[in-house]
Amino acid sequence: MAFGILRKIKYALFILFVIVLVTVFYLTSVGLPRAVVRKIEPYLQFSGMVLNMDKIKLSVFEGIVVTKVKYYKKGDIGEPVVQADKFVLILEPLAWLTGGRGVSGFIIKNGRAQFSLDEKTVSSSGKLVLDNIYTHVIFDAQACLRITNFSTSVSGLKVSGRGTLILPQETAAIEKDGHGLGGGTNAPNFKYILDKINSFTSTNTVNLDTDFYVDPNNIDKLSVRANVHGRDTVYDGFAVGAWSVNISVTGKTGRATVALKDAEIEKVSIQSANGVLQFDGKEVLSVSMKSTAGKGAYGGPLSLQCKYNLVSEKYDGHVTSACDLRAFVPLLRDLKLKLADIFADFDFKRSLPSAEIDFNGGLKPAFLCRIRGEVLTDTLTYKRVPSLLVKVGFDALLDDNGERVTIKPLLIVRDEGLARGELVYDSYGEVITFSALSMSDPKAICAMIDPDVAAALDPFSFSGYFYITAFGTVGLKSSAPNDMEFNFNVSDARWKMFALAPCALTLRIVDRTYKFDDVHASIYRGVINGAASIDPVADSSNMLFSVSAKAENIDFGILINSLSGKEVERAYEGICSASVNLQGLLDDPGGKSMKGEGWLKIDNGRIFTVPLFSGLFDMAGKVIPGLGHFNGINNARATIKVENGKVSTRDIFIEGDILSLKGSGDVYFDGRLDFRVQITFMRQKSLIGNVVQILAMPFTKAFEFRLSGTVENPKWESAYLPF
């Protein structure tokens, strides 16, 4: 009986073994029936997700293998959110027998995940996609996951790693405190992170490898080591030829070293750079970098030290540079800063400028940045004007509303002298305030300041010594704030053919009104004194000028030589004086608006030797032979009137001991002449002169002449005689 029972038990065990063996074989080769798989799926679904599996098999060597696993978001049509060719649960049968955990880990093979962090996002460009996912996770303890191998690729980035993850013990408490991934004021901005990841492109694969130990219950045990390197990468407007980043995180502190070559960051070329980023575990992020900035000849060393407080969002730092300022022009133009135009006009001939710059500011409650520093360079040109040395100190305050830049000191050293001063550019008030003293060529300094001002000085040339002071305020968008004063003292100035040595004047500018006061110049052994003004015309863009000038004791001979542009063999001699008052419109090509009056006199000169009179005496010599060779001393005087595009006189009188001339006529602004003159003999004020003139009265008509033609080509003719 007992033997029969034992025999039945053996048969039962054998049959059970066969059944188990067949079941294992069936589950290994075929898997669970489709209907069973469909019944299991609802138990493995998450809220808002739909699970679909192809087969569930048993693998002797791996464990439970689930193939073609796909999780869909409810209501979505298209690709699944998460999918994998295989999901393997690693089984430990012996652990079951000893009362331990029967599942020791899992493996995901050839997985893919895509996350849309914005509900409205439909396109693939708005999703975070992880491809070729492989991961091997071991359950070391009840709350410990040991990731022995993990790899995936995302947006051109190949990620691999290994490490240990301690599962949080108080997840609910963490989420309640607002420090979980799903909420709280400190929750990561996943949309921002996604945009940054999707902006990452590279023609070569970027590799990231990491080792980590993460225990959310004890942040002090956190340990992360990561190495990233790549080539020909574009990210968020940065383009880098070759680069690497090494990251080390221990507890709350972190450190990263960065190296790159052939980069373009915010349109600034970086030949090479090596930097260190550090976090102190509390609130301060520090950056230290040494680089070579600029392309080719523009390249030079650039170093940066910076600290940023994550709590107060304040920052400060220091920059040392010996690179070409023009390397930063594209960046400054993007920031719409005035410094861009200033830097672009430099050309460094021998050595690149050195700069020491400090900066500080904050991001909240509103952006604020203050930049202070000094730039020193030699042997350069600015706006094509050469200088031996330039030193610039600056203090710039930038915020969301504009900028205020103080340039102090400003020192320019040239061959002929130096210029120094200071200015304040204020975009808030839209003005520039300045003060300066210069002993350099005014044309060179003006060319550095403004091309229009330099163009106004084209007819002038300067040499000798210069002493110029300037101060005031100029409006950037309106002339209303204009209030400036300039004082000029020049030892040798030339205007067209006139030599003024020395020359001094004061220019005052208020709004659109220009006043030239205390004009004083020595010219051809005499002096000129005067004043002038330029005023706006009501309801017009034109300007009205007014000039009052007086010249005294000018050498007539030197003056004529200058006007003719050549040295005349015969000396004209004489002393010339004149006075004039004029006014008119600046924009008046024909000069029709000009009006004025004045007088002219010449004492003890040989006036009749002036080429203008040569034709006159050639004709007079036909009346009285030999008269054409007259070269006596005489005096001249005339009053003039300016109007209707011409200079008129009704009382020209040239008086000599032997010959005199009187007449009237007009000189037009286009050079035309229209005069009528009469030659008389002897001085009227002498007895002999009166007698001679009485005797010559019958012949006076023979000595009346008309002058026409132009100043360059005068034409004399007798008023009554046929020649």
C-alpha cells in the first residue's frame, strides 16, 4: 500500500516535471498566449497611458522577456511615447527558494522614448527624443538601483554611463514640499531645457560618459563624474571646432573644466579657451577662463574672472585683454551699443591694445550692468587718423532703458602735440557732455570726432602750435540741448590762399545758433578783427549768417601775390585796410540774398601796376604816348555795397601825384565786371594840379573808359574814342 502511494507520487512528480518542462519550453519558444498577454496589459498601465505588448516569453538565461513593448498616450495617434524591442526581468529562482527577492533587475534593449513637455507641441522638433536606449539595472537592496550600463543617443549626443541610484524614502513629503520634479517654485523649466537640447547640432558625434551616485535622501553623498567631448558643434548660437568638458560634483559642490578650439561665441571668434566653473555648494558660481580671442592678426589673449550669486542674481568680474577691439564689434552691434562704432574705426599698426576691465550688476529686479576699465595702445589709426598713443578710461552703466558711458581720461598723443579730455554719452537724456584741451592738429582731431566737422575744415590747413579748449553739451537726436564753447589759438593757419598767423577765435553754439566772437588774426603784416553768427531761419531749414570784420595795415603787395597765386616781379607796395558788414542765407548758391556794406583804402601803393589795369594804360598810351609805362605811388579809397549778387561802388578814387582815377561800377559774384572810370592828371589839392586839370578839361572824354569781361579776363575799351 505504502509502495503504491509512493509510486503514485513519483508518477505525479514526473508528470508535473513534464508539464513544467513543456510549459517552460512553450513559454521559451512561443510565449504566453495572445489572450493572456491582453489580460495582463491593463495591470501594467500607468495613468493616462495605454500599454501594448507583442509577446511575453521565458528565457532560461535572461528571465522574463517582453518584446515590442509600447506605451501610448491616451488619445494620441502616431508613435508611442516609450517603446523597446525587449524588456527583460532578470529572475533569481534560488532567491525565491531562500525567501529572497526573485527579481534581481531588468534590462531594456533598443529602446526609444520621446517626450513632449508642451501640450500644444505636435512636431518632432518640439520633443525630446532618446534613441537606441540600452540599460542594465540591478536591484542591490530594497531601495537601491545599480545601473551597470546605460547608453542612448539624443540630438546628436551619444550618452553612456553607470552608477547607483538610491530611491527616495519619503517621496510624498518631497513632493509636498515642492521639491519634486512635478511642481514647486524650484521645479526645472523643462520647456527651456528641451529647446536648448534641440538647438544642439554637430557634424560629428558628441560623446558623454558619466559615473554617478545619487541618494535623494542625503545630498551630501551625491557624486557625479562626467566627460563630454565633440567636434564641429553648433549649440544655441555657438559654433565650436573641438571641445571637451569635464564635470565633477561632490555633495552640493561642483566643478567643471572646459577646453575649446576654433569657436565663435556670440559672433566673437575664439581661437582657443580653457576655463573652470565652480559652485561653492551654497549660492556662488565662479568662472575663470583664459583664451585667445579674435581671428588671425586680430587675435590676442583674453582672460575672465567672474562670480554669480544664484540667490541674489548679482554678478561681478574682471577682464584682462590684449586682443584687437574689433573682434567684439559684431557682439556690440547685436547689443546695440555705441561702443561698436567706436571699436570698428580702430586700426592697430604695431601692437594690440591692452585693457583692464571690471564689471558688476544684476539680473533682477531689472537688468543692470556697470563696466569700468582702461584701454592703452600705441601706433594706431582711428578713422584713418594716425596717433602715437591713445589711452581711454571708461565707466559704462547699462540697463533695460539705455546706457550712460563716461570716457575719462581720454588721451591722444600725436607728433605735433596731444589732446586730452572727457565725455559722457547719456542715452537716457540723449546728450553728450564733453570737455577737452588739444595741442594737436584741429583737422586730425575733428576727423576723429565727426566726418562732417572735418569736411568743414577742408579749406583750412594748420601748422606750428595749437591750443584749443572745448566744453559743453550736444544733443543726439535734437539740437535743443546744444550748448558748447570752443576757443581756438593757432600759430599758423591757412584758408584757401590766405595765411593767418597767428589766429584766435571763440565759437559758441546754442541750439542751432553759432556765434564767432573775438576773431583775431595776423595776416600779411596786418590784423583782422571781427565777429560772425549763424542763426536759424523761422519756418525754414536754411540758416542766416552775419559777418562784421575789419582789416588794418595789411601789406598790399603780399596780399596781391596771394590772391594771384604767384610771385609778381614788380612790387605793388602799399598798406591796405578794409571794413565790411554782411548778412545772407547760407544755402544760396547765387548769393542773391547777401547784403552789406563796407569800405576799402590803400595807402602808398603802386596800384596801377596791378594786372587788372594793364589794359587800361595800354589804351591810355595811345592817347598820350608813354603813359602806359606809368608806375607811380598812389592812394585809393572806395565804399562798397553788396546786394543782388554783386558788389557795387559809386566812388572809387585812386589818387597819385601824376595820375588819378575815379569811377564806379559792379563786380558780380560770378566774376563779371561792369565799371566806368576816368583818368585825371595831377592832384586836385595842389595849385599845379588844379591848373592842369582845367587845361585838360577839353580832353576828359578821351580818358573815359569802360571795364567789362571777367576778373580773370578783363576787357578795357574807350567810352568815346574808336579804339
